[in-house]
Amino acid sequence: MAITQIKGSNIEDGTVVAADMKLDQAITVAKQKGPDLTGGDIKAMVSEILGVAKSMGLTCEGKDPKEIQASIKSGELDDRF
């Protein structure tokens, strides 16, 4: 599982984007870490992983992880689970 490294410094709102990950990668990590996470279902666990990704300077599919979390919560990404 490779996370795409973003070349150079992309500075936005005072943060540097270190790399971009795919939602499928976050789902895989959530499944592997399942017992260690507090989320009650896979969507909540993925949201937790995305929160950590945000704090590490990662984006998810080119977007701020908070946007992906909102899409998960609204049901827009149900087909990915």
C-alpha cells in the first residue's frame, strides 16, 4: 500500500501537505486497527483514521480529510464501504 508523496511544499492555511492517501487505504487501515479504534462501525473507524491523517498533514484523494469525513457522515460515500 503506497501513499503518494506530493512534491514540494503546498502551503494552505498554514499547513504543509505531506502526502495524499486514497479512501481505500484509510478503510484498509481502519480494518487492520479495528480493535484499537473507538468507532462503533467501519465508517466511524475510517473517520477516526482520517482525523489522524489530517493531523499528520495528509490529504485524502486530493481533499482535506475533513471534507471526506463530512461526505462519509452524509452518506455520499456509502458505496465505497
